[in-house]
Amino acid sequence: MSSENTQNYLLPHLQIENDERGVGTASGTFVVVAEYLNGMGVLHGGITAGLMDVICHRAAGCHLGTDKALGQRRWPVTLSLSLNFVGTASMGTLSLQAKTTGGGRKTCFCDGRIEDSDGNLIATAQGTFKLLEGRLRRY
């Protein structure tokens, strides 16, 4: 694969619906289908991790930092992401939420959570993101 290839092969599989973004926040839903289940019939941990990275990334991209007058979205790069797998999910709709909890112009911190349609907690996360200048690509 050449370094000029910028296509992301994972994102088309992590289709977050009802995408909403605010200042330092992001939310959406994800429909779990059979192909995302592991051998035990529950959502694969890798899918959970990918979803958490995407939703926290979106919140980080809306972080205003210390320059609140600017209001420019920046391209976040994940520096660290710590996940806590609290419950299990099977087929159905998941709710994803993330918000920034602090940071400045070049780095921000996010908390994320995933719940099932009954409000049961599936996973939480804490992440650190580097904020790069430039136009934020929408995906």
C-alpha cells in the first residue's frame, strides 16, 4: 500500500447514524448486526474499541481549547485511548456519546460511553488527542 493512499478501510464498516456534534461533544447510534458478533454471540471488542475511537475523535475535533473566539475545528489524532468493557451487547442499536473534559489549543481529553437501547452501559473510555491545524474532514 502506498503512502499516497488516503482511503480509510475501517470507517465504512463503523457507520454511525444520527451523527450530532456540538462544542466539544459528539453523539450517534450504531446498529449491531450479526457480522459484528464474536463467537460468543456478543459485540466483538475490536468493534467497540473502533466505535469509541471514532466518537471520541469527533468530539475532540469540536474542542475549542483556549481560543474560544476562533471556533475552528481541528483534525484530532489519537494519542491514547483507555477502554473499560463494562457490559456486553448483542444485535440492536447502541447509543454513543463523547465529550471533551479539558485541554488547550494543541491537546484535549475526552470521555466516551456506549450504551445499549435499554440504557445498559457497555463501555467507557478516556482519550487524549493531539489537535492538528487544518480543515477537519467530515467522515
